[in-house]
Amino acid sequence: MNGALLRSLLVVSLAAAALLGQTRDQRTSPVGMRAYIEQLVLPGAEVVVGKVDHADPVAVRIVKVWPHGSIFRYDLEWTGLEPGSHDLKDYLTHKDGSSNDDLPSIVVQVKPTLAMTTTEPTEPEPVPAPRLAGYRTQQIVFGVLWVTGLLLILFVGRKRRVKLAPPVAKPTLADRLRPLVEAVAADKADTAAKAELERMLVSFWRLRLDLRHEKAVAALAAIRQHPEAGALLRQVELWLHAPEPPRDFDLGKLLEPYRAVTADSLQPIAKEATS
């Protein structure tokens, strides 16, 4: 009987050791890459992630919680958004609202992806906002048809009034952005499409807000804080970088600032940027 009990305890001990050997304790990770700290025991009441801010250099998510005697054990997932040393304790709070001073420091290191000699992002050259192709050809075709109808009335003797086709609505920047935004929001866009969407938004608002002479970091910060320019850009950044991107959003409201932007209104900005 004692021998069977000892064998059972040995099997349980080996299984527990194998399980602990598989736990991840990743305290170092490159910018933008997810890392995990598993089976972390924290004192006090159950903890949850505190209020999330767009400016936070680290995004933290609690994957799972288990009771551990009178306290709790956690699996954490974290993503570093800015290089440097960060304490995950600062992003956690007790569920009952009590102080988190009893929590130990959970220091992680976020490695930069740029070379050590790079002191700031490469300054991009201002580029014209994307042109909306196809409208000029349509205007020419309808113009030719209109002139042909007028000549038929004057020289063939048709008396009835020619019914002109309703004017064709000019495509707007919102029309161009909509399929890209929908694809990124549904996580169906490839890397090139995601980069194209971010580039279009930054290039457009950098010209529209006259931030061409600002450095890239300062210009991007100003665009994020702008009430009109920042709304869609902040949403896109959450879709691309947040651990759990939000799925509830008003696409019509996000695209509202771009509905009045046609190729005609973009053309003067493009000329100014290249002059």
C-alpha cells in the first residue's frame, strides 16, 4: 500500500515538474512583440488590468487566473510599445479597489528594433496625397455625349428635349479609405495594405495641418491629438498593435472628415507639397 502511494506521489511530482518546465517567463521582448509571464503568484486580492491609455508604453492583458490558497496565480501577456525598462505592476490594480503597494515589481525590458546608432525615426519626405483616378475620363466621356446630343438637336431637327444624365458623384478620399479600413478592422489586410493605410493618413494630415516642417515624431503626436485627424489614426493603431483590438466602432463617423475631400480639393495640397 505504501509502495503504491509513493509511486502515485512520484508520478504527480514528475507531472508538476514537467508543467512548471513548460511555463514561460519572458521578461525581455522586442518592440511590438507579445511576451508571456505564466504562473505568476501575486499577493493580496485578485488583480485586474487598470485603465488603458493610448500613451501607455506597455499593453498588459491577464490571460488566466487561478486561486492559490488565499491569494491568486496569473498568466500575463504583455506587449512593449516603447523601448526601455517598464514595471508591469504599474498597469495592474486590485479588483476590490485597494492599493497595489503590496504587489512586487514585475520589471520587463523592451528592446528597440532599430540600430543602436539610430537616434530618431528617418524623416520621410512630404509626398502628395493620393490621387483619385478615373473621374477625369468619366467627365470627358459625358462631355462628348452632351455635345453630340446638342448637335443632333440643332442639325437633325429633333424637337424633344434631350434628357441629361444625372451628374456623376466624384469619388472622395472616404471612398478610397473605406475598403482599406474595413479590411484592417476585420484583420484581413496584408502587411502592405496596413502600411498603405497608415501612410495615407499620416501623409494627408501632415499636409492638411501644415506639419511638413515638423519632425516625424512631433508631427505624428500632433496628428494623434487632433480631434478630426486623430480619430481614425488612433483606431487604426489599436487594430494593428493592441492585444485585443476593439470590434465595436462607427465606420461612418470615422470616415466623416474625409467625405468632402475629393481629387479637386487634394490637388492644391499636392502642388504645394512639391513646390
